[in-house]
Amino acid sequence: MAGLWWDEQDADYIRRRSERYPGALNIEPEWTLEAAADPRAIVRDPDPKSRIGAIRLIGYSPGAGFVLTAIVDPVDWAGITAWTARGADLRSYLEGAVVSDD
């Protein structure tokens, strides 16, 4: 997903996930850029769980060493939040599912 970017407030938000969610990993915004560049990345546009029509991106980050889920604003591609992929997102990625509603 070319053009993914983070404003400072949202970047700080994902860098401090462990303060809000015990046991969660902090996420570096750069990792989400790597995940967006992953040729196997899954893009769900719109994210079926989003009330605002956001985009869900699931991709592997070499810097992080794991698969990430990122939620992205569909208007300007600004990052909203991100976390370590798990559950259905991780299964879809590992199974090689490709979902795009462009």
C-alpha cells in the first residue's frame, strides 16, 4: 500500500501499546511500512469490522519478525492503529489468502 504514513500522535499510540494492553507488543511505524510493502500482504478495503470504512492491511514485517495488522484511513492512507496479527488475520495471511476490494 504505497503512501502509508503515520502522524506523530498515532505513531506514539502504537509505540506504547503495552501500556494499554498488558502483554501486547509495542509496534514501530516503520514495521507497518514494511508490512504494506509485503508482496503477500492482504488488503481488506473496506475492513468488514470498521464502522468508518477504514482499510485493514495484513502483512509481514522483516524488521519486526512477525505479521502485523494495520488499520488505515481510506482517504489519506494515514495509519490509525496497528498490532501483532492473530486469529483470523494471521490464518488468512499464513494460508495465502488474497482479498482486495479495489
